[in-house]
Amino acid sequence: MGSFAVLTFKVAFLALLWLFVILVALVVRTDMVGRPVKAARTAAGTAEAPAQPKPSRAGRSSRAGATPRTRRPNSPEVLAIDSGSLAGQRLQLVDHVRIGRSAECELYLDDEYVTSKHPHAALDRQADGGWLLTDLGSTNGTFVNGVRISGPRIVTPADTIQIGRTQMRLEH
């Protein structure tokens, strides 16, 4: 092989190596900082500034025109946060609450152990007034009473829910 061919392979290898380093740096930056939120389009077709995630948004329904289900008198209506960045807060629950660090979550948890790419977990009111907790494919898991859940699980006020470093429970 000629010296020109060897030099060409060296330059190509060096270029690929730098490309790999740049891609790794971009992935690490995205994981630590997150992706920018794109402007949402309104019904009129105009761009609207993206809403910044708020620490607690569980008091609003994310579904337009959502009809409230019949409430049972002893059905839990509040999510009490016992530890984590929102410790001490009590949030009024709606029928469907997505929990996580993603911009599309109703309950935003500022915790590096919670994924920022998609909602971490969902808490849904059942027809009988009970609550169903579902892990939405998180890496670090969702725990009820210290045990990682592998599928949807009914939770009651007697249960402790842990997502990342945040512990919470249902209250009446």
C-alpha cells in the first residue's frame, strides 16, 4: 500500500474519531440540559411561546373538555409530597396526572433520577374513585412501598409512592 493510501486512512480515522467525540458531547449536553421546547401552534395557526414547566401543575386537567368523573366521598383527592424538591406541597389531583421531568407532565419533578425525555409515570383515577399508578418505561423505576412496580398498580392512601428522590402519598 502506498504512503498516500495510508495517510488517507489515517485522516479518515481521525475525522471519524472526532465525529464520535462531538456526538458523545452533544448527547451528554442534551441529557444534562434537556432539549429546547418548540413553540406550540394555536388554532389560528400562529406560533405561541412555549410554556415553562412549573413545579406543580397537577391542579389542571391536561385534556381539553375533560369531564370530571363522579367522586366518591372517601376517594383521595390530594397528592402530598413528603420528600424531594417539592417536599411539603399538597396538590389537588385531576383524573389523569403524568409525573416526571418532561415538559408534557402535569407534575414536574426537578430530579436528575427522573427521565427528561418522556413522562416517568402516570396516575389515573378509576371509575370507582381509586387510583392506578403506571410506570411509563422509566430506567430507574417507580416504587410503591419500597418495591419497584412492573405493571399498573392500584395505590391507596396507605401506600408510599417513590419516583427518583421524591416520595409522595395520596390523601383524602
